[in-house]
Amino acid sequence: MDNLNLRSLLSFQAIMHTGSVTAAAKQLGLTQPGVSRLLASLEALVGFQLFYREHSRLIPTAEAKNLAPEIDLLLSNANRFLALAKNIHRTETGSLTMVAPASFNSGPLADAVASFIEKYPKISISIDSHSPQLARDLVAQRSIDCGFIQLPENHPGLISQPILQSPMVCAVPINHVLSQHKTLHLNDLAQHPLIMLGQGRPSRHKIEHIFKEVHFQPTIRLETHSVATACAYVKRGLGIAIINKVLAQQYVNDQFKLIPLAPLINHEYGFIYSAYAPMPRLVQAFYRHCIAFFEHASE
């Protein structure tokens, strides 16, 4: 196998099809002596003659006829290998695994993934949701290619790149007394029951820190960790939710509206991948696609 030369096989195949070294050389873009040397090297490798001359043509031996189908198959496989390698280089094929919070999966990420698949229709993608800590560990260990998570991020096995910002807004029932406001200040929410998310999480600590800075005492009626659940209760008039805009937009209907909150509280999402290996080509392509997609979506 060490001495097997694809050019020798191509020369053999061309001679089989054309019946002459001259025609084979022309077909392959090689010189006639070059094709003759390649054929001679193949005959030396296999240990027997492959062609004999009859008048002006080269006639394949019985052994050559037996080898021809296998050589055709071998060259066909080589062509498929090269095509696959080129596709991988252009990220036109392959599989991608990722993890993100459930509301991020069904909201902003769904549109980004759909447009990526439209661009690369042969790509297969697997998307999952886990707890933030498990998601971090899976990506760091390279069990999953990449993910999305709220920043800041300090896992030692991860590299995180900012990908998307989203302000906190108020989800207000459509018939609520505050529903006509253009902006809602925290003081406007005094005495109104609130629906809050993410108790104990860094994003919630950030909101509570703002509350303390402006001496705001919230009246919390409901606690949940799900944006979809918070929106469901807002629709039923049970309170106003302070909620992440980019995640809440997918649930908006004629039963509630999103109103900007002052002071501004931003959430930032990061694209994460393992720090223990270079980012694979397909992951790079998806990362670049997400940057462009979210930049365009925020315009």
C-alpha cells in the first residue's frame, strides 16, 4: 500500500478507456513518457503485465480486466473522499451539537438556527437544554460542541464570547392601568403585584441590586424560573413580569404587551465553547453566522 500511486491507477483506467498511452496522456494532461512510467510502476507493483500491444492499440490482459472494476471502485471512493473533504472545508456537511436555555432555544436561537440550516442544508444539528452548570460542564468537556449562556461566565474550561444583549422589560396585561405607558419606572410599579424570575441566579441578583440602589420594595406575587410560565400568568392578569425582552417576544399576543423598564437593566448572552481544543470549523461558521444574525436582528 505504501507504493500504491493514485496516478498509476488513473493511468491504468485511462488506458483501459482509450486503448493507447497517447490518448490516456492527453486525457490526463500528462506526457506520454509520464503515463508509460506510471503504468510500468503499477505493473512492477502487482507483478504481472497489464497490457500487450496489438497493432497500434494496447489490449488489456485477463488480469487487467479482473483488476479494472476494483480500480474503478477505488478511484470512485477516492473522489468521494476528496468531495467530502472539500465539503468539510466549506462547512457544507457535518453535525453540530449545542446547548442553550429553553426560552433562548425556542426564541432568538430558533431563527438563527433556521437561517443557518437554510445556508447549509446538509448540516445536522442537535439542540438541548440543561441546567446552567451542567451545560457549562458538557461544553467544557467537549461532549457538546458549543452553547449559549448568560454572562458573566468564569468557568475555567470555557471560552465565552459576547453574542447578544437584551434589556429587561415589563410584561403588562393589556387591560392593566399601566398598559398605556411608553416606559415604566420602578416607582410606577410600587403597589402592583409582580412576577419575578430566576430566584438565586446571577441575573436575579443584578435586578435586586438595582432595586436596592433606587430603594424600590417590590410586591412579589409569583416566582418562576420559566419565561413561558411568567408570560402565561401575565396573560391571566396575575401581575406584571419583569422579564428579558428577547426571550419574551415569542410569547407576546393581544393579551399583554412589553413596555421598556427604567432604569435600563441589560442581560448579556455569551457563545461558549471548550477551552481545551481549537474551535472546529463548523462551530466557527455557526459562531460567525450568529454574530451577523443577531447584529442584523438588533438593527
